[in-house]
Amino acid sequence: MKLDSLFQQFDGQTLPPLEQWDPPSCGDMDLVIMVNGDWIHEGTPIRRPALVNLLSRVLRREADGDYFLVTPGEKLRIRVEDLPLVVTDADPVGADWWATTACGDRVLLDRSHRLSLSITPSGESLPALPIRHGLQARLHRNLFYRWVEIAERDRDEIGLWSGGVWHCLGRVDSEKT
């Protein structure tokens, strides 16, 4: 994967037009995004945030569920243990919430970016937030607990309102409450 030209074209914050790129698959790359959000290449953690940000910008999930790094000329499958992105912070703006990933994505929690529960590899049901190109983000533990502290209860769920829609953070076992 030729990253030099991508570094020159995209500043780490700009999203390339992945939806317009349809290169042939070139096989697998020894890159794993771990459950905790670490990016591991050939057994070694990637320590350069700028490189992780760049790679995240060319990452997409395809209809078959596989994850690929995509450039105009090639497509490499990578492995993702849970979800590829992590929401590390959120800011209230009026009655709404803006979520920010560790890679700098910023999305408004609304109808098109709605929290939903999904099962982790360890079997837990935790919130996931759609971000872009089929990618979802898991909430960092600190943000999750911050939101749980201010959450409202609606029947058997706890969550919050943003963008005019309900965002579920978890379910409450009604027999224990």
C-alpha cells in the first residue's frame, strides 16, 4: 500500500472519496485492530497517531462484513476484533451531543448516527455508533460511564436524547430494580 502519496493528498482529517474507489482486492494485510482500539501491524503496535488517523481514513467495511484499506489502486483486507473506531469524547451543544473518535471523526448523535446495542467478542451488549463507510465505533469506558451518570430511563432502557431521537446505552433488568 503506497502511503506516501496518501499522506501528501490527505491531511489526516480529510476524508478521501472511498465510495468512488473500486480497486481489485490485493489480498490480506497483517494488520489487526484490537478490541481496545490498538492498531497492530505484523505484531507491533502502531505508535504514530498520524499513521493510525491516515489508515482510518482509507478504511471501510464492505457488505460482506470484511474490513479493507482502500486506495485508488489497491484494496487490502485487515482484521478487526470488535469495532474499528473508539469514541473518546462528546460535547453537549444545546440538547444534542457531538461525539468525537480517537481518529478525529466528529458526528452528531441523530437519526443517521444513532447509538445501538451490539454484542462484543466477550458477549457483552454495549453501544455502537455508526461513523462512516460502514464503520462503527465503540464508546470508550470513560465516556460510557459519563453518559450513564446523566442517562434517563425509558421502560427497560437507559439512554439519552440527541438529534430528536433516543440513543440506548443499555438495558435494565426490571426484575432487579
